[in-house]
Amino acid sequence: MNNDNDFLGFILLLAFGAVTFFVLVKLSDIGYEKGVKETAILCIEKPQDCKIKYDYIKLQEKQK
């Protein structure tokens, strides 16, 4: 009986880990897609704001 409970607990732990991993990967994809869309919209609608942000990011990279 104890071995069955240990095995069931192990399977549930694996399932929970797999679901958690999948959710985190999917959420990161959604965030990436949203960022790309917002950046494209910003750069087309407000090119000067886009250039300012780009210059700021490049300046930060140089300081590293």
C-alpha cells in the first residue's frame, strides 16, 4: 500500500511540474509576442519616440 502511495505521489509531482513548465513557457511566448507588436506599433506611429528608446537601449549596452 505504501509503495502505491509513493508512486502516485511521484506521478502527481511529475504532472504538476510538467503543467507548470508548459504554463511558464506559454506565458513567456505571449509576453514576447505582445512586446513585438507594441514595439512595431510604437515605431510606426511615433518614430521619434522609438528612436529615443532605441538610443537609450544602445547607450545602456555600451555601459555594460
